[in-house]
Amino acid sequence: MPKKRDGGGLSKTQQAAKFLGVSVLAGAVLAGLALPAAGALGLTAKGSVEGFDDIPANLKTPPLSQRTRILDSKGGEIAKVYSRDRTVIGLKDMSPYIQKAIVAIEDARFYQHGAIDLKGILRALNKNAQSGAVSQGASTLTQQYVKNVFIEEAGDNPDKVAQATQQTLGRKVKELKYAIQVEKELGKRKILQNYLNITFFGQQAYGIEAAAQRYFSKHAKDLNLGESALLAGIVQSPSRYDPVNDPQEATRRRNTVLQRMADMKDVTQAEADAAAKKPIKLAVSRPKNGCITATDGAGFFCDYIRTVFLGDKAFGKSRKTRLKLWNQGGMTIRTTLDPQAQKSVQASIKEHVYDDDPVATAATIVEPGTGKILGMGQSRPYGFRENETVINLSVNHDMGGGAGYLPGSTFKPVVAAAALEQGTNPEQEYPSPYRMPYPTPVQTCEGEWQGNGSENVENENKEEVGPYGMKEATAKSVNTYFVQLISDMGVCPAVKMAQKMGIERADGKPLQQVPSMTLGTQEMSPLTMAAGYATFASGGQYCSPVALESITDARGRAMKVPQSSCRTAMSKKTADTINTLLKGVVEDGTGKEAGLQGRDSAGKTGTTDSRYAAWFVGYTPNAAGAVWVGDPQHKRKMFNITIGGVPHDKVYGADTPGPIWRDAMSGALEGRPAPALPTVPIDDPAKDKRQGDEGDKGRGKPKPGRGGHGGHNKPGGGWHIPGFPDILGGGNGGW
């Protein structure tokens, strides 16, 4: 009985097949016997032979698409993503039963013939002639494998899939020629292995390992006789023999396979009969594909990974190339996501904001000095149902986010850093009245900004009246102080400082060069703000956010991943001075509710006019985080609103985003070192003088019209600038 040896020469039958394959019979008879008559197709034998000779000699076998595993920084699995659920394995990892079962039912003479089965063709021809229709095919397992390669190459393109499966003489000729090549180059065992890895078993499972996991929740190597027969039977028609939806039909098909195996002497008749008597017992594992299945609320971060991959030329020169690589999968992607930080972020969000609240929250934590994204979450779950979304509220629009949100007074430290870099003394005083017109003209990078004299800026409370120095003005978030500061300095240094710190608009547009930018009037994302504030924590070094640690391809080879780009945004002295200013915010200013226990922290609150958004952005030496709360649609004002079961007359940066930040950061840093933030001494003569005056005239009570602590312990009203409706804001607790 002639048989081809693995890696050996062709048997007599295979030599005959190859000879016939390049003859008229190959084009007009052998490939057409299982099809309608060649004449009916309008093809001639001569034309078939010429077409055969024109077919390229080598079959291009694309890498099989497989699962890609996305892992956190500790190696824990976040999610599996794939275009086709498949895990490629070797024959040693496949049960001997499935190997025998697939041969018995699909190509019983697999080990006796070459690329084509002459006896099978004659049998099919006779059967079809008797029935008057195409009732039986004659494709060998090798030919089926080749057809599956064509289908795999077609991917998800419906037109290419149709071409790969169409019942035409031309396709059969092409299939035959490549089958001859495959038999010659691979040998029987490799063909069988490839076939069992490529073929479709229904229920989104490609390849025997995925099928074993889908139907029985076990590895392919552990399949028993009955399970193997069931899976082998599915291949002919995955929908008809689906054991999940039609167990009776699947049972009949399984028993057919068992009997065929007994006839082939692969098992004894007694073994086949015993297996046939047993009912099908499935242990179905539902498909878990994509970021929607991610753990610990990391679906948005998972989606961010895909966006990073598709947008970076490190993974291919064109987006089309990168998308093809992503869909082929088989990669293991290790990310920067810290599981402790991620769990803490989600736990804090869940505690403070409900998914069906009228507003949402988003929070992101990054590591100073590296740019690594440690945590990323939001209150609206990843999905398509009510109160769910696939928009990542933490990132810029081009990375899958929305249009961004006005950061309010969290932008003020950027202006302060720019002023310090320009040589401004941190003890600089300004009169800082409750209300004042915008100074004009103000220098920009492109000339001068001219006001029309009608634009006024107000503080949150009427009691906020200077003079103030920078330290107290920052702690109390005094609007008129920072408008005077940026007007004296000019807008351009603030714009350039923002650029150095990676702080940009979420919609990708350039920053508008207007004095009101000091009050946070241009939409930004939590990731942008967290990475920007990390600059202060790292002594003035800005590092662009990164999400990837390493990637290995389907063969286990390391791929190059993009690295964080770090640069000096400001001097260490400036960064240390900002630390001093922002420590005052959490120790004795608007952000006291956000302060951390047992470790140094610094940060800034922010609330916009009409309460469309509220923020807290802060940091320690080893983590920087930003929290936003608001309506993603920019419609719901946060007045008389209940968030996370807590009613609010007005929402402030300190009373909602602040506690979210505090709890998220506390959990993320639990058990981690607690180094001190470097600071510098800053005197505040204006504060000392004012307190002295107040002490002389009322034992600490503020003078009428003057600022004092008594007016800063309760929320005040919002403020508005004519010509800038509902975009500027601030105030105690949120400013």
C-alpha cells in the first residue's frame, strides 16, 4: 500500500497525481468531476491546462490569525482580542483521537494517496452520475487545507471569501496545483497539523484548540474519543452539526464518525459503540473577545492599546499594514497598567459615581519620570447598552476620546510655572480685587491681544479681595490674581510652557492665545492633565504617556515598542516652587478634602462656570492623577444634583473629584514608598499684613470688602465674563 514518508519522495500514486495534474485531465476531468460538466462552465480542456501552467508555483500561506493577549504590568490578563479565535498548536498537543477522527470522516485514504485521490474521484463521479447532481465531492484533506488557506488569506473581505469558495473549475485547478506542492513540501503529519489549526469548527472557534476550549473547556490534548468524534463531525457543516443549537443532529453526526473510525480500525467496534451510547456533555465557554471583556474596568485602556498600535509606525509604515498585523494577532502585549492602581481607580469611581448618574467621571494615573499609564477608568462602563459607552473619556479625541473638558483652575499652575521661569518672584503681589476688567493689550506669540473693555473677571467670593501673593492666591484660586499675572507676563510664555508639559487641547487644535486661558477655558483630557502635572513631581521633566512595556509576536519574537519621550520643561527650582504652592492647596486651601494621609501630596481643584465640569489634578513623587466629573455631552449643569447617592447644591472640584482622587491614589500607593516632595520656602507678606490688620480690627474677622478666612470655608457663587458664556469659572472648593 503506497504511502508517502514525511519529508521523503513521492509515491507512485503521487507521481501519477502530479503527472495528471499538469495534463488535460487535471483541468477538465480531475478538477471537474465533482463539479458540473466542464462544457457547462464554458471552459475547454486546453484553456484549463494553460491556466494551470500560469498559476504561480508557490502557495503563499499567510500567518494564521490567532488570539492576542493583552496583559497588565505584572503579567495578569486584561483581555483577549482577535479577528478569529485560534491558538496554533502542534500535533503533540492534539489528542490522538481527534487526529484519527478527522482523517476517518474527511479523507479516509489520506495516508495512501497523494495530493488527489483517484479512487475518490471515480467514486464521486459514479455517485454524481447516478444521482444526476453534485451529491459527493472528491477533495482530499490536502485540497481542503489549501482551500482554507485561500479563505484565511481573504480575511473578512466578503468578496475575497466568495472567490476563495466559489464552485468553479478555475478554482479547483488552482487548488489542485497547490495541493501537489503542499504534499511535496510538507508531508502528511504537517498537513494534518496545519489542517487542524486552520479549519473552522463553528461558534467562532478556528482550529482544534479553540474548539476544544469552546465546547468542552479543555485543551485539545485532553479530548476523549466521543468529544473528538463530535468535533471532527462539525467540520463538514458547522451550522448544521452545531451541538449547542442542535444536539440531536450533532449526536447523529458524532456516531457516524465513530462508526467510520471503527471501520478504519482506529478504534474497536466496542469502543465506538460505548462512546455512541453516551449523551453529549458540553462545557461551553462563551467567546470572550475584545475589550468589552476586559477585567477591572480596563476596557477603555484595552481599546487605547489598539489605538496606539494602529497609530504608530513602529508596527508598520501604513495603517493598512498595522491593521493586518493586529488582525493576524498571536501577539502577547504587556502593558504599563498596574493592577493595584487599576483596581483602586475603579473601586473609587464605583464608590463615588454611579453608572446611571446624570454625569460621569474619568480618572487616570501616570508615573512621573517614565510616563507610564498606571490606571485608567471611568464610571460609564465599556459597552453599547444604556449608560454605557465606547468613548474613552480620559483621552484626546484622536485616541478614541471625546472633545475634552474645560479644566478650569487646574490650568493656573501652568501659568505660575511659566511666570517663575520668566523670573517672577513667587512672593509677587497683585491687588486682586473681587472684580476687574481684563488688562489690555496683552502680548501673545503672534502680536497683541486687544480687549474691548467689556470683559470682566470675578473671583468666586466677594470676600476674595487682595492684595495676594502667589502662594495664597494659588491656595484660594484667586482668579483676578492670575489674570494680572498672565497679563503682565504675556500669553506666549504660558503657551510655550503648556507645550513643554504636553498640555494640549483634546480636539487637536492649537491653544488660543488669550488671557482667559489662565482660567482653563480650553478643553483638555484627564490623561493630558495627569501627565502634565507629573512634570512637577519629577523635578521639571515631562515624559509623554506610554502604555506598552513589550510585545512578542506569534513566534515569540520581541517587537520594538515606542518609548516615552522625556524632556526638561522647567528648572527643578521652578518645579519645587510649584510643589510648595500646590501643597498649600491640599493643606490649607480649596483641595483639603483631597489630601492624602501619611504621604506628601500636592494638587489643584478646578470648576467651570455653570458647573459643566469639575476637576482635581494632583500628585505625589511616585504618581500623578487627574479626575474629571461632568456631562460628556456638555449639557447638564451640576446644580441641585445627586452624584453617587450624595446630593449637591453645587458641585466643586474639592467635594466630588477630590475624594475620588484621594481614594484612588491612596489605594494605588498602598504599601509603596512615601518620599517627600521637595519644596522651597515662600514668604507671604501680603497675607501676614492682611491677617495683622484683621486681628487689630476684630480678632480675626475680615474687614468689609476684604478677604479673610471666614469667607473661604463655604462655597460661593460662580462667575461669568461677558463674551465668554459658560466657559470660564472658578471658586473656592472648585477653582
